[in-house]
Amino acid sequence: MRHKDEHKQKAIIDATVKLVNETGFAAASVAKIAREAGVSPATLYVYYKNKEDLLVSTYVEIKRKFGVAVTREYDPTLPIRDKLARFWRNAFVAIQEEQALFQFSEQFARTPYADLVPPEVMEEYFGPIFDTLREGIRQKIIKDLPIEILSVFMFQPVMQLANPKICAAFGKEPGDVDLAFTLAWDAIKL
Amino acid sequence: MRHKDEHKQKAIIDATVKLVNETGFAAASVAKIAREAGVSPATLYVYYKNKEDLLVSTYVEIKRKFGVAVTREYDPTLPIRDKLARFWRNAFVAIQEEQALFQFSEQFARTPYADLVPPEVMEEYFGPIFDTLREGIRQKIIKDLPIEILSVFMFQPVMQLANPKICAAFGKEPGDVDLAFTLAWDAIKL
DNA sequence: TTCTAAAATAAATGATCATTCATTAAATGT
DNA sequence: ACATTTAATGAATGATCATTTATTTTAGAA
């Protein structure tokens, strides 16, 4: 029995992300991904059922990573605002540190491929955030609106701000992140 | 001299948008677009230099349309808040009315193709919005932050809220839009 | 050391890709 | 009515596509 090479698996994922980011989904062929990863095109089919499986699996794995990063050091004793501030800061740092992964996920999420990912997967990764918003509503600290709407105002901005293509100037100075969080908080607080 | 058929041009654009939305950029081939539009693949090259030109031109045209729609009925005498509220409502209505076009533009904007579009094109279409934010800063009504950051908090949410894939429940009830605008305004106001 | 099972691959498959070219169809100006 | 110009196209191009198959390599079990 021979085992799958985890370095090879990582090389395939890295190559997929790199090629999709640099040339787009349309031009990211199996042959090019394999060449970039330094393996045979056929090897890809040892690790993934087909190309769609490769792309969807890569996306889900990236989202899982970000889910873990954002909910890191979760402290249930903190006040609502501080909990959200930690999520926000974690998200900002995670996106900054893994810009390539984030760019891939943003591109993928707008694609029809995204419909193939079951919604409960995302709910699982980002559950603590939604729970915190619900708790804030119960405590009459946050406006009583649907969670999806609050999420949009709370977390959509950080995804844009951490993207240097959109906001090149943001995040260089200390205090930038906390200031931006205040804007998001002002939007949803009662 | 024979003229180009504007109905044929529209059919090509509509087919491009439809196919990209339904199957993604990766699967939207020239042959399929031509078949959907009811023309020969070669006809496409009468209207566009190549496939890239077709996609980029379609995107720029869509952005132009939205730019016009958002800045419609611009009244320079209105207070800052009312100006922004009108932009916001215009944007919401435009996206709702042309969901297919919006979906295409969102997908395109995340693609490496987007780098081919000169930034001054977008600045031209959405100039009045940026001007209004700058005026708000000068009048000490809006927080003194870079325009890109204020834009993110003011207009990113409406793009998400108007997307039924993300917020299915939003916008059905009268007052939803004005309420949501209040959240965005609370974020950036002083 | 030998056997074995799965990893890894080179090569080949038929389909589909973007684009071009030679030709035809149609609308305009005279 | 005719000549001219360009829109429109069918067919063909070679390249590249995703995937499969037959074969070789390799790591762990016996």
C-alpha cells in the first residue's frame, strides 16, 4: 500500500489557486494546473474525481480555513461588541495573510459553481458569528433585522477593505482596523 | 454600404450575459454564445475584435447603464443625506430590474479580465457619488476618511441586499430600502 | 527480500476551443 | 436597375480541452 503524497496535494491546490487568480477560471485548464504543480494531468484524477470536484473542494477547504481563522480565540464571556470586534479583526488579518486564497474564494463565490456547495457547510463554519448577532438582538443592543442583512453591514465591508485591489491605502496605519470596525458597528447598533 | 443590425448586436450581448450567468465564464464559448444569439460564430467577429473584446465591451456597457441609472434625477440642491439616499434607492431599483446584467458584472469584476478596464471609465460613471461624499466631508457631516472606504460602507451593502441569492427576504416590504439606507448612513455620518 | 496494491504517469482519445477564409446575401448610393 | 460595399456565414484550421487507459514506479506489508 502506497500513500498519497500530501506535498503533492498541496502543490495541486496552490497551483489551482495561483492559476485561477492569474488567468481566471476560463483559462485554468487541467493541463496548466498540472504543469504548474509539477505533476502529470492524470495525477490530478488520483486526488479528485474531476475538474469540478477539484475546484469545489478547493473552495470549501479555503472557506473552512477562513472560518477557523475568523472564530479563533472565541471568548463567550466578552460583551457583544467585543466579540464582533474580534471576529472583524480576525477576518481582516486572515484575508491580509492569505490574499491569494481570499481572491480565489471571491472569484469562485460569484461563479455558478458556487451553487454546488451546500449552504449548511457555510453555516457550520461561520455559526458563532450568526449566534453573536442573534444574541445582540435579544439583548436589544443590535437592531432587530434579519441576520443576513446585519451580516452584510457587519462583514461585507471588511472583505472589501482587506482587498488591496480596492483599498490600497487601508490597513497600513495602526488604528485603521479599529476605526473601520466602528463604522460597521455604528451601522447595526441600536 | 450595409449597416450593422442593432437587434443582432443586442442578441449577442444578451446571449453573452445569459450564458455567462448560467454556466460561467469557463463554459461560455464563442460557439455557444453564437448559437444562443442565433447567429454564426463568424458574425461575432464582425461586431467584436475577439472574445476578450466581447466580454470587456459587454462589461463596460453594463457599468455605463448602471452609472446612468444610479445618478438619475440628480438634484444638486438636495442635502447630502438626501442625495445619497437617492443614489442608494436608484441603485437598489436598477439592480432589482436588471439582475442578469448585475450578476454578469459582479462575476466579471472578480475576474482577471477586470484589470483590462481603465479605472477612469468607472470614475466617470460614478463621479457624482464620489463628489457627494467629498462634499459631505467638507461640510463636516460625514466622517473624514478616504473616499474608497466611505464608498465601501455606503454602497457595498446595497449591492448585496439587492441580490436575491444573498438576501431573498429583503426588499419585499415597503420601507425595507429606506431602513437599510439608514444603516449605511449611520456608518458614515459624523 | 519479495510481493502487492495503489500512486504516478505518458500517451492517446474524441470533443470542443477561438479564429480565419472564401463565399454569399443584402442594403445603400448612383 | 446596377454597382459597390460590407454584413453575414459555412466550413475548415490547428490548438487545446477534460478524461481514460495501459503501464511503470514506489512505498509499505509479509
